[in-house]
Amino acid sequence: MVKQERAARTRQALVRAAAEVFAREGFAPASLAVISARAGVSNGALHFHFENKNALARAVEQEAAERLGVIIAPGPVLPGGALQALVDATHVLMGALADDVVVRAGFDLSADPSRPGGPDLRGVWRGWVERMLHDAEREGHLAEGLSSRGAAPAVVAATVGFEVLGAADREWLSACKITGFWELMLPRLAPGLPIVPAGPHGTPTPQ
């Protein structure tokens, strides 16, 4: 049991160290020697857990996918319905991209065209946004004449744009930027739903 716990801690340290190096340097330039040193383990220990750099990158992507899954997991029914869930999850995801290096590196790796075959994290997010807007339409919350299919491209493009721009400038991931986006978007999406706040976690925007 002690050996298993030690092995699990070593593996987790390697995944985090790899995420830090991948996020800073990118996949191709990243060195396994640098990753093992950052994790505080030997190269032999690294290769015991991961066959090569690609396997380590896959582990980072999978961990990021699990954390994204938690963010978009179904929660309690909110007064604003699916739109409220969408607003809140956008804030949480952007916060994770700013503060959680595993999530940041996972999104970067999954979008790297030199590494096909991994989880498509942007695709997962896009699909979830589309489902939330479909649910909002079914709930009768979207503006008259506006379909979820018509609204989805703008919301997906904007939120993915924040993620991409935030890789170079974390200000794009700030609550202020995301709140400003939703303050602009919500009156067009759901003018008859004033209970949907634009701030994170259902909190009204400070006046």
C-alpha cells in the first residue's frame, strides 16, 4: 500500500511538472530531463510511469479532460436554467485556464496539430455549449425568433476565443472580461430572463 501511494504521488508530480513545462515551452521543445527534474524524480522513475513524452502528454490531456468534465457536469436546477449553467461554467472554465496549469496545458496540447488522436477539449466544450443552448431553447428562455443553432456559433467562438487569447494574456480570462461578454450577450439571447446574472456563480455584477 505504501509503495502504491508513493507511485501515485510520483505519477501525479510528473503530470503536474509536465503540464508546467508543456504550458511554458510547448510540446515539441519540452525535455523529459527538465520534466523529471522539475518533478524531483529520476529519469528512470519517469520512464517507469510513462513510455515517452507523448504518453506523458496524453496523461496531462486526460487529467485536463477529467477536470473539464467536472466543470460541465450536471448540477442542481438553477432559476435561470441552462443559460445560468452556461454563464457559471464559462466563468469557472476561464478561471481554471488562468489558475490550473493542467487545464491550461491540456487545452494547448489537445489543439496541437502535430499530436492528433487525443481528446478534443475544445470540441467537448463546443458540444456542451450547444447542448446548453438547446436546453435553453426548450425551456423557452431564448429570445423570440432566435434558435439555439443560430446562437451557438457566436457563443462558442467567443468563449474559445477567450481561451486562445488567454494563453498569451491572462487578462482575457479574467472575471471582468467574461462578465462584460455576458452583459453584452444575455440581453440578445434572453431579453425576457432578467434573473440570469452575468457574474460568476450566479452572483450579480457589482454596480
